Amino acid sequence: MSEFPWLTSIILLPALAALAIPVLPDKDGKTVRWFALGVAIADFTLMICAFWQNYDFQNASLQFVEKYAWVPQLGLNWSVAVDGLSMPLILLTGLINTLAIFAAWRVTNKPRLFYSLMMVMYAAQVGVFVAQDLLMFFLMWEIELVPVYLLISIWGGPKRRYAATKFIIYTAAASIFILVAAFAMAFSGDTVTFDMTALGMKQYPKTLEMLAYAGFLIAFGVKLPIFPLHTWLPDAHGEASAPGSMILAGVLLKMGGYALIRINMEMLPNAHVVFAPVLIILGVVNIIYGACCAFAQSNLKRRLAYSSIAHMGIVLIGIGSYTEIGMSGAMLQMISHGLIAAALFFLSGVTYERSHTLAMDKMGGMAKVMPKTFALYTAGAMASLALPGMSGFVGELMVFLGMSSSDVYSSSFKVVVVLLSAVGVILTPIYLLSLLKQVFYGKQNEELQMESIVTDVKPRELFIAACLLLPIIGIGLYPKLATQTYDVKTQQLAVHAREALPVIASKQPSSLYSKVISAPTLADSNVASLVKIAE
């Protein structure tokens, strides 16, 4: 049973379903949507069964390893595996994609094409998280872009073509950096390989490693997104349909954070020593900038989009902290934000279907006619502003504890980072509570054309929201539900990243260390031994 190709099956099931949808006998779209939902549920169930039966939580190495020659002439292999870094994000992908398909129940415009694109995107996203060949990673990364572009440009809002074009230009241009850096790393040294484990063991020239890290940072920074590479996100969220926004915020942004850890931090640790403070500074900028811009938005989904930018800044701080608790917090923040953002964007879609507007200044008093929606939205907002007892609180707390307890950075640097980040954290409840006030409190706008038949959430919509809010509360009350899936891996990553610190600091002291980073606290004997190993 352990030799069964679990990961290949998980990828191919939605991919093959996408090919079958165009030939299904269907007139009104009902058969297609039930088929797509059935496939999504089956694939998610397959994930749970595979990991429940065969995944070892105490093993930090790669598991479920499958490797087949795909295109030998190009050196491209179908190489997939999972570890603590990818497994929880695969489950997150399965859950959010399944719920997004269920949320798209009222799609009547080109349903065959819509659900086919959803299936292709589902398969490609899982492929990104399991790929262990850098060319395969790039291929899955690119395949995922096309469905997102079409989903926005066909089923989006009034400015959907502008938003979709901006998205594809940003992400496709950034992907060039992945390809160039991948080839540079593959051809460096005596052997040519795209295997990510082998690439992580290579010794690269300093300049090459720095340039490769910078290239990946640009590419993944667009997806995360990192300021100033973020401007596609508010437009994409503002115009995408609710299911599209759920996947954009819940999964796509996490691909950027995952790739930064998997490739930049794990495979290029020496360059990470130089760029880690940069990541932290960019994270602080993301937090403050995202929070300030969110407060200035009058469009409901654009406000949530800028909120996502701020929350992903916390992930950057965790990645650059060089501590186990900081790394664990970054992972938990990605999982938590994926659930919270998907819930909020879904409920924004529910609100839009009733009110036919996303302009908050045109709403008001909707709590009276939509009390259940108001309760669910309030729960999601409380989780987003990191209320204790919710998953958002635990993730943010772990990141800030990791940053403040790091022995790598100087005390002044840590104080500045934590204080500036706290400003953004304080702004978060302000713009989220003002959102609730504008939309649900006050006097209802007389010109607001509310749906007259059903105004509050339907059972299907209540089920989708509950499937997202229950794990948010569960993780908030018992964080081990999430942390036990990756703790062993994040501990290994933190140790792996720190091993480069004494080597770099002892051999190449620079202004970066004297002004920003304090001297490593490892014993001199350990420093000497690590230098000898490096030499």
C-alpha cells in the first residue's frame, strides 16, 4: 500500500477530470457541477487517507517519493514527494478548492469551461507543492497561471480584463526569473541536474548564489506578494468572482511563501544570510503599507486584498527570524491566513449576491436583514485581527516571539522591527471593525437593491463558511492540530539555515553584521569546526 503512487494520483485525478468535463452529457450545467464537486471531494479524501495512513509526522525527510523519467532529453523528471513543509499546504489546497467549487454553484456562464479550469488549477497547485524537480516546479507554476487568468477575464467584474491582463503580465514576467535561476543552478558545477535535493547540496559561487536568490525572490515576491510587486493583487481580487478570490487568497499567495522557504531558504542558505534582514524589512513594510492602504479602501474586496498583503508580511518576518518558533509561526500564519481569507472573500461574495455592490459606502444596516451573514463575517474578521482563541492570534504571536528572541539580530534591530510591526497590528482591528460598521451597522441605504427572495445565507453557504471557520477556531484553541504536521521540518530548517551563519560571519564580516546583525552566539569551537567543514 505504501508503494501506491499517492501523489501522482492526487495530481492526475483533477487533471483527467478536466479533460472529461467537455464530453460529459449535460444541458443545463447541473451534471458538470456535480461531477466537478465529486472529483474535488474524492481528491481531498484521497489526500486525507494517504497522509493519515502513511505519513510519519516525526520524519523530517521527504516521504511518498515518486520519480519517473518524463522528458529525458531535457532532463525533466516527474519527481514528487512531501514533507512537513508541503503536506499541510496540500491539505489546505484540497479543502479550499473543494469549497470554492461548491461556492460556484450558481455559475451558469460557460459551466463546462469554468469547472474544467478549476480542475486544472487544482492539479497544478498540488503539483507546485509536491514537485521535487525544479523544471517540474516551474511547469506547474506556469500551468496554474492560465486558469486564473481566464477565470478572472471571463467570470470577473466590470474591469475584469484589465485585472486579468495585469495579473498575467506580472506573474508571467516574474516566472522568467525562476527559469533563468533554475538553469544557472542546474548547470553550475560538474553535474547538470534539476533535482531539488541535489541542487541544495551543491556549492555555488557566491555571486551566482546571490543572483539566483534575488531572481527567485522577485518571482516569489510577486506571488506572495511583496511591496512593491503587489499591485496586481487588489485589482485581481476586486474583479475576481468569490470562488476565484477564495483560491487567490487561500492558496496562490501561499505558493509564494512556500517557495521562499523551499528554494530560497533551504537550497540557498548562504545567500539567505545576506537577504534575511531584507526579508524582515520588506515584511515590516508589507504590514504597515498593507494596513494603511486597506483602511483607505471603500471597496469591500480591495480592503480585504490589502489586508492579505499585510498578513503575508508577517510570514516574511518569520522566514527571516532564524528561530524555530519564528519558522513555525510563518507556517501557521500561511495556513491560518489561507482559511481566514477564503472565509472572508466567500462571505463578501455572499454579500455581493444580495446587494449587487462592493462599495461599502453604499451599504449599511445589513445586519438586520442578514443576521447570520453578519455573525459569520464578524467571526472571520475577529480571526483576521488576531483575536485570542483564533488561529490568527497564535500564528502572529509565534512570529513575533521568534523575532524578539532571535540571537542573530541586534537588540536595536529587533526592537524597531517589533514596534513597527505592532503599528500594523494595531491598524488591523481599526480597518476591519470599520468594515463591519460600514457594511452591517447604521441605517440601510434606501437605494440598495437587496435580493427580495432570500436575503440571508442558505444552507449550502452556511456549510461552506462553517468548514472554514471551524478549523480556524480549532487551531486557535489547540494549535497542535496544525503545528504537529510540520514542527519536525521547521526545526530542521532553522538548524540548516543557522549552520551558514558562523561560516559567513567568520570568513566574510561586513557592515551588514556590524550594523544589523550581532555576532553569532555559537561557541568558537563550533564556528571553527564549521569553517573547516565549509573549506
